[in-house]
Amino acid sequence: MSTWNANGDTSDRRPFVSYSDDDGATWSQPQDITEDVKLPDWEFYATGPVHAIQLERGEHAGRLVAGANHTWGSDRPEGMARGAHLLYSDDGGETWELGAIDSVGDNTVNPQEVSVVELTDGTVYAAARDQYGTKEGNRTFATSSDGGESFEARFAALPDLSAPVVQGATLRQRATDAGDDHDRILFSAPAHPASREAMSVRSSYDEGESWEHWNDGKVIHWGPAAYSDLVSLPGHEIGLLYEAGEGNSPYDEIRFARFNEAYLATGNDQPPGFPDPPEPGPTTPDLARTSSPNTAYVRGGAELTDGPSPRHGQALQLDGDDDHIQIPFTDALDLDRDDFTVATWFRYGERDGSQVLVWAYGIGSSKPSFWMRAEPGNDRIRALMTTENGTASVASPEAYDDGEWHHAALRRAGGRFSLWIDGEEVASAAAPDGSVTIGHEFGIDGLYIGQRMDDIQQLEGDVDDVRVYRRGLSARELTLLHTTNAPLAKDLALRLPLDQIHPE
């Protein structure tokens, strides 16, 4: 079963079926089944992309059931709606009918990319990706007790089954019909809750009522990974077909892994994404009084210089080569879903290329993180934050590359992500819900001042008084930081005055 973009128009996708009777060596001419399985007001349409199943129990034994999804109402004031449905065939795939449909479109869950499995009582269990619904988690499910003709209820969230917004696959591995832990259903998908990485296989021993935590399952590939499918092989083995990569992209290769259940029980090593323990070196004091103290390492031979004014004391001079500050991740810096404010003084002159002021937690388009950098080539200071639910980006109208001291602050508060320069808000955008540190159990860095954690985009200039707050400072407080360098100790998670460097 496949889907074709009619005339290249993704809003007019058409499903087709074809078959092979020689083990895939050749295939029949595709047959268009659009009129049988797609409603007139549906727009985007997709089958799979995983395998269908043949039912083995109950009055519908022998029936083929496949999962699919659709969209409709792209002209709705509230935006396009997403739904999921099942297809079934009682004649071995010669003809197909439209079965169960979830098309409520209220945005509580948005089921997409459905994978189906038969439970031991004959119920069809449909597992789906949740495309940014308002319920917690990115996985959702529904069941059908009439062989896929209707859902018993609409799709419901599975918040304990961690995965990013991505397709996943299910497979019946064992069924004893005894309702004990010998019954086993497998689920494959990346395990990181926000980023497409750590392809894993997890199990349910209670017919989908609950699923293993990722670390009780088996991680097949720790690096970037995306779509997958599972298949039963001879000798009780399992096959996993999945997208994967070794750098930052999960789409470099399509891989096939072959293993047995004993392999799934071998456990996992610590994720290799954990940063190495920091090298010893000079430090600068943190004045924030937190239960998990922060250590700020001064790297590359950075030296002290004059601060913005006498009341600031000294500042840190960065050479644009290897000078920077590294603050490893601590509980104090685990901002999670909290509002926050990150602030620093900076001074730099004309120089091409991006130069980091603050970079936190991770690198990659889907990695929970935030950063602020100077982009003089684009005449701006730009900032970005990413959670499991999306990204917000803001930019100032100028680069402030005049060799003078300026105060910059990022604030997440009241559902907004804003950039402040010299005590004034210069840009604002809607902040996505969610956590900027979700998935830290897979390994994240802390904060870097003056460069990215991969040793690029170094700042050639000076920085002073770096602060992190676990709340959004008020406009008045941000003005006070700029004009008076006020202590403002409430909810302070990090404060680096940068007027001392202690030797190693």
C-alpha cells in the first residue's frame, strides 16, 4: 500500500495497492483505491508507513487491517485538523474499505502515522504519533473491538511512553492467550522525549496497558534515528528497519538490525551523549547560593579587563579563538518548564561571522536548548529557544557591534520569549510550551559563554556579570540590571561577576 501526490499536490494524495506473488521480485500494477477509503473533504492522506496485519482471532479472523491518517479543514480559522483511520480487507487485499475513523479535530490529540497490532482477545490496538496535541506526551492509542470497523473511543495520550514527535512501529512478538507476562508486544521508536535519537525497542507485557521505560528496553542505536518498522523473522528473531545517522542527521542511512529476545534483555550502557567530565582548569566564582553549586571554568587563557563601569569591577576578555567559560550542567541549571531570565553584559567590535554570547544544553534543530549570539553580518543579535513542542526565535534590529558595553537578556515569561537590550524589549515571540532541558538523562551540556560547546562561533570581545534566574524578571528589574547592576537575589541560579580568576 502506498500514497501518491496527485499532480504533485500534497493536499490531493491518493492511496494505491499492489501485490507480489514472487516474494517481492515483481509487483502488480498499482490499483487506485481512493474512492473506497478517502472521504471527499480529506486533504493530506498517508498510509502506514509501517506494515499491516492479518487478524487471527474472533469473527474477523483472516481480515487485513492497516493504519492510515489524514488532514482536513486547512481553511479553518483555527487551522488544519488531523485525524487517523483504519482500512480493512476481507478478500486478501483485492478490495479495501474505510473502517474506524478519529476525526474530532479538537487538538487534544492529533493522531498520525498509525501502527496496528492484534491483542490476545482479538481487539485491534492502534498506536499513533501525536502531532503536537495539547495532552502530555507524543504517543497515543485507540482500540477497535469489531475488527477495525470503528474505534471504541477516540485516541488517548500515552504520556509514560517517551518518544519525540515521530513515527513508531508495533509488533506482536508472543501471544499465549493466557494473559500473563509471556504475552509480548514490541514498540520501536527513538527514546529521547524531544529529539530524534536513541532508536529503541520497548515491550508491553499487558497488552498495551503499560510500556517499559526506555532504559528497561533496549537501545539499538544511540545516535540520531527517526522512522522504523518491525518484522517477525524465522527462529523467533526480530527485524528492525530504521533511519539513522552518526552526526546530527537521522536520515543518512536506512539500516536493518536482526536480533532475538535474549538480546533485548541485555540492558543498556550509559548513553554516549554524556559530556566527559570537565577538564580541570582556572575558575571564576559563582555568587548564586544554590543547593547544587555551579563551577565556572575559564578556558583558553581568558584574562580580566575593565568592566562596564567602576561599580561592576572587572570583566572577562575573550580572544575570538579559544577563550570561553564552561559551566557544567547542575540541578540549579535544570530550568525544565520554568520561566527564566538569562542576562549578560557584552562588548565587541566589527567582525564577520556569528559570535556566541550564551549557549545552553544542546546543538541541533530539535534539541531542547536556548542560545543568544551576535550576528553582525546580518546586523542583529539573535536568540532562540527550543522545547519538545517547538521553537521560538527573536532578533534585535541591530548588531550593537560598536565597541561599547551593552546589556542583553533573554526572558521566558507569560508564554512569551523576549530579547532585551540595554533594559528595553527589542523583540518578542510566542514561547513554545515544554522544557528546555527535557531528555537530559541522555546527556546534555550546561552553559557556555563565548562559544558553542563544539568550539565554534567564538566571541572576540568582552563579557561581564552573567546571570541565570529561574523566573522571568519584570521590566523594572531588567532596567535595574542595566542601570544599577542590582543584586536581585530571588530565584538566582547562577551569577558570575567575572572579576576574579582562581588558578587551577
